[in-house]
Amino acid sequence: MPNWVEQDLHVVGPREEIDRFVKSGFVRRRRRLGDDVLDFMRLCPLGRREKPETYTHATGVVRHHFRTHTQALFAIATTWDYPAEFYARLAKHWPALSFACTVNEDAGGFGGMLTVLGGVYTNLVRDYDVNYVRRAHARQIRALLKGWGAFVTDERPWHVAPSPPGDERYLRVDAHFDDDFWFYFKTRDEMRAFERARARRRTGPPTARTARVKGPGPVI
């Protein structure tokens, strides 16, 4: 059995660019055979003279996916390693989008986080070997998370945490969100409209967090 490397990839940007990213790289399984995948070769094509092994993987298995108009999340799994070179090329091929991805090898061999923000690629994935310094790595990750959180909430002071989306795969709203499914809106009216729409089609009982509405605040 291979060791799996779990990756939660967040993609943020204009709706038309999110649409293009999903259409270009997300491949749904057919007739209940195989898995949904994210095709790295389609999203960041190799040069004519580059070898296929430039990427450690051509695709990643998509275990879960979710999106709004302006953000998408893909929970990806690859075997043994993660496609670092693919992530490094996202800024070149998708300059209008920003990315954040957590990486965790299930046997505890390596992990961390990477971002593409403002065209700058930052990779804090580290091997957990004898030279690994946990405190220093944690400090770097916190700083990277702080920058990403500021970006996701920028000019979106209104946020609300409804129940997790469950089986829903596309909420058709202009909203950013974090890993806890706090949703961030530009205006109070957009947030209220979202709450009303969710209330009309809610399938489960409301959680304690459903009614919590806040103004500006950090992503946690």
C-alpha cells in the first residue's frame, strides 16, 4: 500500500478565472468508474522539450471539492510525494489566481504549507528528518497563514458560519471561505441574502455556529 500525501488546495480569484481553472483541470469520473482527478498537466502544461517526469504526478485524486463564484477547494491525494514543480508553476500559468495548499504525508514523513500570492511562490513544506526544527517551522507557517488570512478577508468585512456545505458542491455566491467554512462577504446585504437562501434549503438542523454573525475579523 502506498503512503498517501493529502493536499487541500484553495484557489481564489475572479469568477471567470475560477471557471476556467475548474474546466481546464478538474476531470470527473465516468460511469462510476475511477476517481475524480485534478490534471496537473492540463493546468500547467510542460514545455515541448520537457520530460513527463518533470512532475512527480500527472494527476491527483480529488477526494472532495467545493466552490463559490470566487473560490474553489480541492482535497487532493497523491502517492508517496506531492507535485512541488506543478505548484511552483501556478503563478506563471494562472497569474490572475492566488493559491494556498496544505501538504501532509500520512506516515508523518513531511508536511507544511505553500502559497502563491501576488505572483510570489512560497513553499514551507519540510521533511521531518533529524534536522527538522518544529518551533521554527511552526513560526513560519503562522506567518504564512496570517498573510493568507488577510488576503482572503480583504475588503470582505462581513462573515457568517453556516452549517458545513455537506453534499453541496457549488454555492453560487461571491464569497471567500476558510477551512472552518466561515464565509466572507463584501456587503451586509450579500451576507443576509446568502443566509436567507441557505435557510430555505437547509437539510439538517442548524448548528450553534449558524447564527453567529460578525463584522471584521481574522481568519483562524
